[in-house]
Amino acid sequence: MTFKAYAKLEKKPGFTLIEKKIDSNLNPHEVLIKVLSVSLCGTDVHIYNWDNWAQKRIKPPLVIGHEFAGKVIKIGRDVTRVKVGDVVASETHIVCGKCEFCRKGMAHICENTKIIGVDVDGAFAEYIKMPEDNLFVDTSGMDPKYLSVLEPLGNAVHTVYHFETKLKDVAVVGCGPIGLMGIDLLKAIGAKKIIAIETIKQRLDLAKQLGADVVIDAKNEDVVERVLAETDGRGVDVVCEFSGNEGALRQAVSYVKKGGAISLLGVFSEEVKLDLNEMIFKGITAYGVTGRKMYENWDQIKALLEMKKLNLDKIVTHHLAFDEMEKAFEIMKNKQCGKIVLSLEEV
């Protein structure tokens, strides 16, 4: 039996729809999953475009994609955490469990991490095999169309919850899908004032719908001046940086308050020039976010789902069929969207 998958076969832009043979032989703690939905990420765009990052990291042939939800159809002989029929989302970083960082409870920076769709075959496919420890079993009854975005939601949870944000003034820089999730989370946790900063009007509109108290058009406004005005000259307590824009980061250092904090998820395409003296003398704390804390952030997601605190239906703006992958990437390139989810028929 074969299945369809999107793969990077050659060292050039684009993906190819291929047929692969199902290998149903499972390791003792491995699980075979029928994929029900996948969602697109900026990483997938890098690989699709075959940019400098992709050329250095990706080794074709490779099935791509890492955000997915699916149904368990077969389990290895020693699997205990999931059962056939469970609907699952997944942690996409496969870690060793043996290195210094895994042993210290910091598996999100495991020395031997393998990311599906980047280092090993991924989820833009009808079937995928995953270690049981990576799987998140949904007990909320959520539509699988939304379950596929729990992985990037975990990035937002990590970014927003690392510093104390309840009853604080918080700036969200960059209102792409994960930034929008950050706003949703800040609203749920009870931030005092949420200030959204973005250059694209549609994203600012979505930010407002999700609960941003202030939206700032970074193209047409003086961001530092406006943030200081909105905080009575004090600046914000915390900045959640999702944009990966050098100028935006420099602005953030200027408008975060003394003793404030910057949580950094956005990836910068070039080396950043920053006035570190300003950070030093203001006593600013910066934290680099990579992946999701395993499995603290997933436990937080579970609680949020059970409490019905999330508005993922507003963040997922496009629902497409699995065979509309090219269309999905065109929409992504135009940046006129939130999250894009592609659905597969259940078999």
C-alpha cells in the first residue's frame, strides 16, 4: 500500500507530490498515525523557496511539514500512553532523552534533536510514524483542523509564559499567526494592556479582534513614541518579539521599561546590531525561545483547551484541501492570512 506525500526531491524551489510505500513495522514505542490535517509554517516557506537557510540545513530527498493532527491506527508492542483510535497532535522535536539537557529537564534544547520535516521525514503526508512520547492526546473533542496548530501554539505559550505577564503591560511585536496566538494567550492570562505592533493592516485587524488593547501600524507611526504614550512614559513590562526584524528589536529595547524583559522567538535573517549598553544600564533581561518546553508547555495547552480559553478559529483564516498545497504557499507569500490548514479525508 502506498500513500501521498509532499517532498523536497531536488535542491531548488518547490515541492513534489510523491507516492511512498507504507512501512507498518513499528519500533516498540512507535506509533503509526493517519494524518487528518496539516498546517503551514514559516519554516516550510524557507524550504519551499530553497533559501540560504534551507540550503544549509535540508538534505533532499525529504518529506516536509511538521505541524499536524491525526488518528492513531497502530501502536508498537510497548506503547502505553496512546491507543488505537486516539486523535493526537504532536511535539515535532524528537529528542534523545540522554544528553545533558534532556537529563536536566531542558529537552527543548536537546543536543541531538531531530525535527520532523527538517531533519527526518515529516507530516505533509497521509501517514506518519512518531515516538509515543511526542504525542498529545486530545480529550477536548476539538476539530482536527485546529489541533494541527497546537505545535506553533506551544511556541507562543513558551514565549508568553516565560516571564510574568499577568497584570502587566505587554508589547507583541509581529502579528503573524504565532504573534496572534500570543495575543490570544495574553488575553486569557489577564495581561493589563496588550500592545500589538505590525506593518500589515489585516494582521492588525485580527490582533484587535483577539483582544489587543492598542494596535500600532509600524509603517506609519513612531512606535517608541506611541508605546511610551500608551504606558504613561514608563514603557512596557515585557516584549514578546515574534517578528525577527532588526529595527523592531532595537525599538523594543528603547520602549521596554527599566528592569523589563524581552522574550525572543522571531528568527533574524542576518546578524543584528544592537546597543547592548542600553540593555545593560536599563537592566533588561532577554530570553531566547526555541521550541516548546517538554512537556510543561503542552500541559499548559491542555489546560487552556479544557478551559475553552482559546480562539483558534479566528487565527486559522484559511481551510484548504491537501492537494491545494501550491495555493496555500501563494497565500502565505502574500502575508494576507493567519494560519492556513489543509485537511485530508479520513480513511
